[in-house]
Amino acid sequence: MQLIPILIGITVINFGIMYLSPSDPAERQLVLRGIMVSPETLEAMRADMGLDRPFWVQYGRWSLNLLKGDLGVSFASGRPVMLEIWECLPYTVSLALAAVIMTMVVSIPLGLLAAVRQNGVWDYLIRVATFVGGTMPGFLVGLLLIYVFALRLRWQPVISDGSLRSMILPTITLALAMTCKYIRQIRAAILEELDKEYVWGARARGVKERYVIYRNVLKNSMLTIVTLLGLSVGYLLGGTAIVEIIFTWPGMGKRVMEAINMRDYPVVQGYVIWMAIIFVSVNLLTDLSYRLLNPRIRLSDEVA
Amino acid sequence: MARDKVRTRFLVFSALSVAIFAGALLGPFIVPNDPLKADFQMVNQPPSARFPFGTDKLGRCLFSRVVCGARVTIFSSLALVGVIFVFGTAVGVASSYAGGRFDTVCMRVTDIVLAFPDMVLAIAVAGFLGGGLTNAIITLACVSWTKYARLARSQVLALRDQAFIEAARLAGNTGPQIIFRHIMPNAMGPLIVTAALDIGVMMIGVAGLSFLGLGVRPPTPEWGAMLNEGRTYFQQYPGTIFFPGVAIFISIMVFNLFGDSLRDLLAPRQPGETAKEMP
């Protein structure tokens, strides 16, 4: 429930930055409508748009509109911001989801392998690889992938068109740093779990190692993964912007960069608000699933 | 035995970090060519004796640009880490020492900033403020100081009620004296480790914003901006992204390894120490 003040805080910051920014929306509006900019018309337009009111009145009006789902109108295209964002949102969400799936598919087996063969060759290789992969900035990974797979080998298009095929490289770019982090965390979690007494107990009773690992250890390590996922949403949402630019993927990140270049503030605002909503709701989901997965938290809540 | 190994590792990576700083500092004096001088007869040249890394789309010497770019990328990251370290620590210490309503307000603010994705906020702030190196630094500082405030606060809270602080107070020390003489030296370790590990993070941030066109403006050489300029031309000459890319990769790696070794040196974590679990 402490998420609500966070959401309110974000809208205040968001509106505050816009309020303080050097550009004058009234002037933009005049230019957009083709009316000559003069002190008189500016004054009239300000009064018309409510820009002469104090900050809190403006904020109140703006947030009321926000609750109604009205984010204003884009300066550049004249279309409602909500509509513009709805068009881009599915692309960003699908990219982020694909990256999460790829991360899971790769990191769970590799993390397990590294943990089970601790200090072996595989463990060593995986540790070095994850360190290198975790150090590479996303934009560098993206450029290298384009160079190798699109320009040299010609397996992939250089410019994404939103199709499934052209999604592969952006997904890898987004997933790489995350995968490396996950592998290390999962390895540590499994090692810690393997050291617990119940594992020794099960082994002593002659339960097969394979059974212990898949049925007990892996299941108990899932909590780590859920926690990690919750923490990664922020990275994913920020990371999509850079990846979308590199691969010209038609998502929200690319749209907001265009908006920034055109000083189209309502679109930037809408982007931040939407990101905040996604972020907060995913965190809520993580919390809930954590309760579901961890009987200890659930039970202690019920007792209390 | 293991301690010696940790110390050696720390010394090696400190030396490497210092070498990178020295290179970044002296770079502009030792480069063979002017990093800003364009020569349209030498566009996208492969490496040669005159241009060790070749030239970019405007015929500028890539080697000189990469070397001079180190200065902007590395020193702006360092400045950034310094600013957020001092500011965040000050807020954290003040808020935990003062307590009460001030503490609550400070912590709510850090909650909000911490809760929100860094890069999204950075893009938004940079978008509203406009590009430029100073704005990029302000932006990144705005979104990353909270970590230090949180850490400093928890450190001070852990120390505040200890016997030696009580003793210092009984000995007649004033508030500031207690903070600076007794609390701060004991609270610094984790903060310094965080700062060391943050150098690489901030480099990615500065270069990332420049890459998006929200940081350093061309023609100033900066690694992220160079990658951005190079990406339209790397089909003609891949060196335009290869060399700045390698430079950024190596420096981030060295700083990260340096931070890791510093952490091992200052806070050796015994194996099995983390295995303590809740009942």
C-alpha cells in the first residue's frame, strides 16, 4: 500500500519538471494552430489553457484529467497522447516479456550447472562469461550484434519492422546483462540451498541427487528468481529505450526519444506516467506471488 | 594467505585504474592528431601509421578521439560519483542524526526516487532539461544519490547507540564532533565500496545518455557519443564503433574489478556467513 504515495510522488515530480521546463506550452499551442505569436495572443492562450493559475491548481487539474485517462494532446502530431502511447505500448511490453522469457530459459539451467559443478570447468567458464557479459553496456552489445548478424552474416534485418523475426536481436541485447546477473544469483542461491541440512538429510536417506536437486533445491531457489524479477522491471523499462533506438523497434522508448527531440512534452510525460504504472503494478504482483510462493511469510501473516 | 591474494588483486587493479586515469589526464597532450580536425580526403580510413585506429566519417583521427574521449567519459563519471557520494551521505547522516519529521520526509523522497527505474527518470529529466554534459550529470546525480542516503542512514543508525558514541558524548563532544570524528570514520567502509563500484555504473550512464543524444554534444569526443556517430557508418568502417566500444568496455571492467577487490579487502565475507537464514 506504500505504492500509492510513490505514484503520487512520481506525478508531482513529473508535473513539476514539466512546469519548470523552459518551453512555454501556450506558445507551442499557438504555433500549432497557426496563430501569430504576440504578447496579447500568448496572454489569451495562457488564460485559456489555465496556465496563469498557481502550480497546485494546475497540478490538480492535470491529475484529474490523468485519472480520466486524458494525458493531453501531443504538440507535434496534435493527437491524444493516450492514443500514441497505446500504439507503442504493445511493442515495448512484448520486447520486455521476450527478454524475461529468454533470461529464464538461459539462466536457470546455466546457474544450476555452475552450482552443481562448483569450481569445475563449467563453473569457471560460466563465471568468466557472466562477468564479461555483465560489464558490457547494452548499446555496445546491440551494435556488435547488428554488426555480426545483420551486416556480416546477413541473418537478420538491420532495421526492425516489429515482426517476430526482427525481434530476436533486440531481445538478446536486452536479455544479456540480465541473464548474466541472474546466472550468478541463481548459482549463489542454489549453492546456499545445497548447503542446508535437509539436503544432507535427504542424501543420507539415499534420495537420488537428481531428485533432491529438481524437487527440493530448485523449487526453494525459485524465491530468489521471483525477487530478482521484481527488481529487474526497472532495468527492463529503462533498457528498452536504448534497445529500441538501436534497432528502430517501434516501441515507447523510440517514440519518447522522438518526442524529446521535438520538445513534445506531453508525450514525454505520458511515457513517464505509463512506465510508473507498469513498474508499480509489476512490483505489486511480485509481492503477491512472493507471498504465494513462500509459506513462511504467508503463515506469519495469518498468525499475526 | 587468502588475505595476501586479496591485497595483491587490489594493488593490481588500483594500479590499472590509476593508469587509466593518467591516460585520460595526459591523453590530450600525447595524441598524434587533433581530435576535432576533419579531413574529407581521409574519410573512413583503415588503421595506418598516421592514424593508428583509422579515421571516422569526417576524416578525424579515431585514436586521438578515443584517447581524448577518455577524459570526458571518465572524469565526468568520477565527478558524478563524487557529487552523489557527498550529497547522498550528507542527507543520510543528517536525516538519521536529526530523526523525526525531517528523517521521514527524506526517506519518503528516497523511496520514490529509488522505486522508479533510473534510466526512465534520467531520460525524462534529460528530455525536459535538454542535452549537454552538465545536464546529463545533473540528471544522473538526481536519480542516483538515494543509494548513498539509504546506506549512510543505516550505517549511522547502527552506530548511534553504541557504547563508544555514548562515551564520546559523555566526554563532552558536540554533535558535529561526534558525527565527523566518531561516526563517519566507522561508517565509511561500505559507502566507499559502493562509490568504487559506481564508477562503472556512472560511465554506462554518461555514455548511454550521450549515445541517445542527451549527453555530450558533437563534435566533443566522448565514447558514447562516438558510438552513436559511428553507428550509421560502421558498415563502411567497423573501427568507428569497435575502438570506442573496446575502450569503454575495458575501462568499465577495470573499475568494476577494482571495486570488487576493494570490497573484498575492506569487508571480507566469510564463506557460510550468508547461510544464516530466518527461522
